[in-house]
Amino acid sequence: MTQVMMAMSGGVDSSVAAAMLVEQGHEVVGVTLKLWGGDSDSGCCSVSDVDDARWVADQLGIEHHVFNMGADFDTHVVDPYVENHAAGLTPNPCVECNRHVKFGKLHDRAKALGFDAVATGHHARLETLADGTFRLGRGADTAKDQSYVLYMLGQEQLGRLMLPLGGMTKDEVRAQAHNLTMRTADKPDSQDVCFITSVGGRQKFIGERLPLTPGIVVDTDGNQVGEVEAVELVTIGQRRGLGLAGGSDPRFVTDVNPTEARVTIGKPKDLLVESTPLGQLVWADQPVGSGADAGTAVMVQVSAHGTPAAATFHVDDQGLGHVRWAEPHRRVAPGQSVVLYDAETADLVQGGGIVVRDAEK
Amino acid sequence: MRACAIEAMEQQMRASAANPTGAHKLARDARKVLDRSRQIVAAEFGTDPGNVVFTGSGTEADNLAIFGLAGPGGTHGGLPVCSAIEHHAVLGPVELLGGGVVGVDARGVLDLDHLAAVLTDLMATEHGVAVVSVMLANNESGVIQPLDAVANVMAEICPDALLHTDAVQGVSWLDPKVHAAKADLLSISAHKFGGPQGVGALVLRSDIALNPILVGGGQERERRSGTQNVAGIASLAAALEQAGADRPAMVARVGALRDRLVDGLMAELDGVHESGVVDGDRSHKVAGSAHLCFEGIESEALLFLLERHGVFGSAASSCASGAQEPSHVLAAMGVDRALAAGSLRLSLGAASTDTEIDHVLSVLPDAVRQLRRGNP
């Protein structure tokens, strides 16, 4: 019997995951994290979500605790989110929450308290390779696959992780929740960033924490063609909200320069790049692409539900990673995570990193 | 709950659910129970039975004291002032009315110079000061507050203002006739001295005019409308009377248990700080309070491990979600935030035994070591 700390958000996935672990005979303790004390639509942290998690735990006959990790969430997720926007980056706060809170702080706490494993309701699979090392694989429901936001997990985390839903589709999860008459069976999936409200949006949240800088929009020849209210809120690849005259061919943001308050736009072809540089590299096990001049073949995914593209990957002498695309690829916004999967199946996470701004062209 | 409190409650619940303001025999019997309870409570505080206002909680009693006296809806109209370590049931109303907040020193004792400065400033405004609220003993640190000295400062600066004390935590350990002799109003809550949850009282020392915050049938002499919880009030009175009688012996016995517990933990572990205690002097703390901060660990994790060993403690205060919140009391005492994150409050009481202390001493040091290692 395994002692499992089950992370319960109050949503349908973690409710069913908890039920499966109980059914399998594990000793399960439910934990809900209080992360964000401010406004939220419902997110992961509101009182009603905690109520849902507690009621499900009661239904399953397991103990339920609330851990306040709000200070860590502020330090590692919210503050960097705002600082990154100030620097013209496009951060992914869910990745940082997984890295520092769920699979950092909570992982460490579970270990210190004597638990054998942490379980979550993510749609992803755990695989054990022939050499005994662990890999994260995609969830059976490809539309709901969450392996991208878990790419930072190394052997230490993977070795103590349980993902009960890895082999199930979302429909199967909801059906199971109905079978168990769980109150969370029809609860909508959480959307977007939990600390950003749909009413105020990103602009309100960041605007309350940063002085926003109005900027100019220029074309590839440097001619001013529009204006934006806040350079900090513009993202590479963005098409709307640039104050452009209508009627012309679609144009996209190809560069954001926060120091000069300048946004550059271009045609779709201007967005294409040969390679993408990555920092903050992390690996499932051994580093990929180090020392191999030609690079290692990988499949690369640049957003949570994006389509993987073929590339080679190598790490240069400075420790910077380079994704060399097999075909020219749309530029990825600096600050975003890029995840490397195995070249054969694009199923197993090898590692990944965060796009850096320099010399991407 | 105390056995006498359970008996009193059960007896009344079985007798009838009659409304004590009714006219018939059952109602008049309920009224008798209410009258006798009121007399018992009045005697414990040295006041007239007509000055006891029963409420639904300690929080309601605190709110009634502040809102009933201060602000636009209060009988005195001026501003309220309180200490920075008050329970949120006092801090909340004071902050809502824009009142003053007074700091404490490193021992958790009210800063009387700061009090004088705040009162002087507010008396110079058009509002003046209606009420000063300083708790008898703090619910987290167990530190006893100098109410006589507070009254003396008030007499010089704002002689017309009233002194309210939240005695919810203190009344088990301190005789309110001695330690809160100069308080004009006192709040109590039954479950803190062996009575039931959901019943409290605001006790006035004289016939103080007080505007109600609940308006309706005019019960409690127009100061708190709503049918009285007769069984709960009977139980409160029984518990309070016995708590008063037991107090001297319990304080001596529990104080010795607490000292053995805290001294034992501090001897066994490094990096332990007893909150509000300087040079080992605990004379300003109530006997049942053991409040410690452990370096290098977090309260939530420690509480989790202790619970597995059958030890139920607390840290600071809990928010609506059940999560532990950073302590405003330790912050006011100037305790470093990282150290405050490792706080533990073990409350001893009438039911505490030597065996329990032995058990805590046998499991708590290992739990702290385990968390500091990060590994079982």
C-alpha cells in the first residue's frame, strides 16, 4: 500500500483521480492548495473550490487538508509574471506554478511528511523505460493532454508521482464522476490563468501592478503605422489591438521592444524563423543534444495544445539550447516554454526550456 | 464541554422550546432559566443582571460593543481605538469605522506611550474617542494586557471614553473582577470556558446606553433582538460558574503542566523561541498558553505530523478556506516573518493531563527534526 498525497483542486479530474486511488487500495490524503488570495473567477483557490474538494474527500472517506502556499505562489508565480511582462516577455504562469509550487514545495512537503507519492489529476502518463528511468508521456485524451505544462519534471519528481487519469479520456472521467455521483461531475474545466479574472483580464491585473507604457507600431521598414496603449501587453504573433487601418493583408507582431516602446509588425513570412534559442533548460533524465554537432532529432511543441514540429536540438558552449526547425517555424514569444518530445513518437517528454530574446533571427 | 454545561443544556432542551418572552407557563419557566443564568453571569463580573446582554457569539459581543458605542450608529458617536493584536472581531469593526490601532512591544504587551499618543491625536479631531478596546489576554500569544494602566491613560486623555475588553480568551484564567476591574464592557464566549459554541455575552459594568446592531423584537432590553438561546445560555452560565470556582486550582495545575511542556521542548530542541517571553519570564502570560516558533519548519507541516500522533494544535488563525494565515499578532510583536511561519500554539485547559504532556514531549521533537531533515 502506498501513502499518497492527492492534490485536489476541487475540479472533476482530481476528484476522479482521488476516487481511483482509493479504489486501488492506496492510503490517500487529499490536499487543496490555497494559492491566490485576490480576485479570481473560481480558479484553483477560491473557497467554493476548497468546499468542493473537501466534500468529495468526505464522500470518498479520506482526510482533507488545506495548505496555504500563497506566499510561494506570489514569489514564484505572480511576481515573475508581472516582472516578465515589464521586460516584454510572455510568461507561462501555470508552468512556473507546477515547477515551484505543485512539484516544488508540495512535492518536498509530501516527502518530508513521509508520503510515498504525490498524485494529481493531470492528463498525462508515467512510463518506465527499460533502463528503469521514468518519462512523462501524453495523456490518452490528446485534446486534453497536459504533458506540456509538466515538462520540468525530473527523475526525482517523476519517481514520486502518480497520474491516475493518464489512460482516460475526459469523457470517461466525467462519466466516472457521474457514476460516483460526485458534485464536481459537470463542473466546467478551469480556463486560462487562475489569478486573472475574465472581467478585468490581463490588462487590469498588470495595469494595477505596473506603469503601462504606450508605444508605437512600426512596419518592417520602420515606418509608424499604429499605436498601442501598453507595450507590456503585446505578444509576438499577435494580430489584433494594434491600432492598424483595416483592409490590408493580415499583419502580425514580429518583435516587441519594451525599452524603446516599439512594436514591429510584418507579414506571416516575417514571423518565420530557422531556429529558436532556449534558456533554463531542464531534462527528464540525461541532457539532450549536448556535444552532438548535428544536434539530436526531436519533436517540438511550443504551446499547451500546439502541434509538434520536427527539429534538431543542440546545446552550445554557453549552455544555450537551439531548436533548429526542419521547416521554417513561426517565431515563439520570448518567455514561452518550448517542450522537446522524442523524435519517433512525439509522445515522451525529453525536457525543455524557455525562449530567450537574443539573436533569434 | 464541562459535564455541568452539558447537563444544563440537555435539561433545558428536554424541558421545552418555549419562547422566554411568551406568557404561558412553559414560557415563564424558560424566562426563569434565563433570569437565573443572567444572575450567575452578573455575579461573576460584579455587575447587575440587567447589564448582561446575551449574544450568539463572542464576535457578536465585540461587534456590539464597538458599533453600539462608536461611529455614526453608536451612542457615543466618536472613534474606536484598539490594540494591533485584537481578534478580528474587534479589529474589523474598528478599521471599518476608521479608528486608531495601537502597537505592542516585543513581549506582546500594549505600548502605553503609543496608546497615549493615538488617543491625544484623536481627541484633537472633531470626532473624539468613544471606546478603547484592549483584550484581557491574547488568543494567540496568551499575553495578559495591562487594563488598569490603560484605564489610567484614558482617564487623563479621554475621561468620557469607555473601556471595552475582549475577555473571550482571558476569563478562563483571570478573575475579571480583579484583572478587568476597570473595564466598562466585557465580551465572553461560552465555548472558551467549557460551554457550548454559538452563545456569548456582552457584560456591561453599569447601565451603559448601547445602540443595537440586531433590531427586531427588542429582547435583551432593546440591545439585542432575537429569541434567546435559552438552553445555550443556561449552559454558558453553568460553565462560567464552575470555571470561576475552579480557576485558582486550575491555573496552578495547568501552569505547571505548561511550564514542563515548554521547558521540555526548549531543552530538547535548538532553534525554538517562546513567543513574548524574554529571559524565561512567563508571568505576563496566561497559564494555559504554550506558544512557540520553530526555526526552519512550517506550521502546516508540523500540525499535520502532530495530528498523526493524536496531538491537535494550531498555528495562527484559519481563513474561510481552512488554510492557515500569517499571524497579525506575531507581526505586531515584530517576530520575523520566516520564524512566524513556524509557529505552534498548544492550548492547555481544564482537561489537560500529565500523560498528555509526556506524549507531546515524546512526539513533537522528532516531528520537528523530521521536517528540518525534509525526510522521514
